[in-house]
Amino acid sequence: MNSTTPGDGRYAPAVDLTRFAWLSIAAAIVTIGIKGVGAWITGSVGLLSDAAESVVNLVAAIVALFALRIAVKPPDEGHPYGHSKAEYFSAAVEGIMIFVAAAYVIFTAIERLINPRDLQQLGLGLSLAAIASVINGAVAYVLLRQGRKHNSITLVADGKHLMTDVITSVAVLIGVGLVTVTGIVRLDPIVALLAGLNILWTGVRLVRESVRGLMDVAIPEEDLSALNEVLDSFTTDLVSFHAVRTRVAGNRHFASFHVLVPGDWSVKHGHDVAEDIADALIERLPAMRVFAHVEPREDPRSYDDIEI
């Protein structure tokens, strides 16, 4: 039998991504201040809703910081598969916080629809909102790029949230701009209401994604195709595979399979083949942790556990 275990020398150590969480925290603090001032001087509920979402960004970034600190810890006796699933809790908490922000935005928008209020100093308010959007857009780009590079659901979730914040800000800018052009003050809460619904949908998607991760979903299709290509390259008249199973746990992917070889091979020969397969898979998919079980192809018991 060959079993390569997480944490040995064959695997690269987990990358510490907490510096990107600190970047997100800094951006949230700055944009809260900018949007808060904009909402205060204009009286715009749209800008207020935008500032509320930035508060959610701050809370989510702090939760992400703690999750990333836990996720980077190496496997130990109590957690032999590592701590990478901690990232899913961060995404779930962020989704819940988004629900809270959405409820606040929607409630405030409905109240302002019933009791409209004139807006003040719209030009300055729009300029401040635009500056905040540029900051969020730049940070979102960094988080999404690094999150996909390192298979971090926490950074990807935070990046998507910030990008949604940018979209919300653009919508608010349009709403406040329409008020400036038309003088119809109810356009501001209407846009804020739409922004609140958009925030709510973002929360639904994040919670759904985190729940999927906790359910041990299979690796993405492109990675599965790469895995199958490597296994196919080792398949011969003497070597074949079955019971290929995969799962995702945060920034780590796991694959297990059985290697069917002739029963008269030596243990060392079968072991060497399994080791070569594992090395090839890790070279192709660096985030993969591989578990290979060697079986004699002539033994009927080798086929008893093909099905899940």
C-alpha cells in the first residue's frame, strides 16, 4: 500500500494569506469614513446604504483574518487533514453579515420612500462615493487574483463582496445623479432598495458556497480532467485505476484511488509505481494531497469497494 499523508516533505507548506485580509481591513476602514462623510453631508439614504455595506466589509475582513490564521496551521494530531476548512466558516459569517446589512438598507430605503427628504451638496457626495469605489475595486481585484491563485475561498468571497460593493456604489451614484438631474428625491431610496436586494443576493450565494464546501464537494472539473489525464498517462495493460474519489477542503484538494497491478509484482515495484503517480499528480496539481492504494488486479476482493 502507498499512502502519502498531508504534512510530509512532498507537499509545499500552506501560504500565509493574512496580509491580504489586513489589506481588506484597511480598505474597509477608509471607505467607511469616506462614504459616511458623503452620507452625512448629503442626507442620501443611498450613500448611507453604501456605507453600511462597508461596515459589513470590515466585519467580514476581520473574520477572514482569523480564518486565514487558522487555515494556514499545519496538520496536527487532532486535525490530520489540516485546518483549511476554517475558510468556509469565514465565508458563512460574511454571508450572514451581508443579510444584516441588506435588512438595514431595505428598511431604511422603505422608510425614506414613505418620508422623502431633500438631498444636500450632491456634487461632493458623488465625488466621495466615486473615490471609495475606486479603492474597493482595486482591493477586490487583488483579493480575487490572489484567492484564485492560492485556492482560498475566503479571499475569493471577500473579493466578490467588495466587487458587489463597487456595483452597489455605482448604482447609488446613478440614483443620486438622477436626483440631481430630475429633482425627484424618491429616486434615491428606490436605488437604495435595489442595492439592498443585490446585497441580499450576494449573501445567499456566499452562504450557499460555504455550505457546499463543508459538504466535501468534488474538485473543479478542470482539475478533475487534469487528474484523469495523469492517471491515463500511467494506464497500461498491467496498470489501471478505480475508486477515484476527490474532495475540496478550503485551499487543499484531496484525491484517493486504487492502483491495480499484477499480483506477482514485488511490493517495492508496486510502491514505486504509486509514488511516481503521486509525484506526477502533485507536479500537475500542487494543491492536491494524494492517497494511493495498491491492489492485485487478479484478486476479486480488489473490486469489492469500487462503489462509494
